[in-house]
Amino acid sequence: MDLVEKVSGKLKQYGIKIYNSYKIEDENEYVFYVEDMILFVNNDKNFIGLCFQAVTKPDKAAKLTLIINEIKCKLDIMDAFIYNTKNEFITGEKAYQLVEWTYRKKILDEYDKQLMYSDILDTDNCCNC
């Protein structure tokens, strides 16, 4: 059984949904897009690279790492990633900065909305039903 089959079997064993998988011909690698991470599998080098989404909680990342580590091979944790609004792949520290910026924007948007609601309720500018 090759490494790709072992990875696929392990993911299915633990009920981890595979969203997409394909082979990169030039590099002889397989890529699995699964919940919260991307796996890069190389049969020739007996290697698996794990790339977690920047929003993955540490306990979830640890659990997924332990699951994949049950397969005896070289394992590497790669940079975190996220997709921006333009569907561009962002990795590393920039991915964490984008997540933080998005959280802050959502908090500020909610704060502005609550201020607007308070202003409407404080004044008689709303409709009488």
C-alpha cells in the first residue's frame, strides 16, 4: 500500500471529509483538501506536509496531526494559510494578520450597527407602528 492510499484510508477511518484531491504531475505529489488543512503527500520521499488554515484552533490542529502521525513517514508542519476575498492563497504571518484584521472589522461593524440602533431608539426618528 503506498502512502497516498494510507493517507486516504486514515482520513476515511476518522471520518475526515476529503473535499478535493489530485496529483501534481511535475512534482509527483498528491494534494488532499480536507477539513481545516491541506495535505501534501509524496510517495517517493515518504513525506507528508500539513498546512493548516489560520483559523484552525490549536486543539483541532493537534488532533489532526496525531491522526496523520499514525502513518509512519516524515511529517512536516508547514505555514498556515487562508484565502482572502479575492480567493488568493495567503500563507504565514500574513494569513494571521488577515484573520485578525477580519475579526476586528467584524467587531467594529457590529459596534457601529449597535450605535445606530441605539440612536434610532433614543430619538423619535423611527416609525410608529
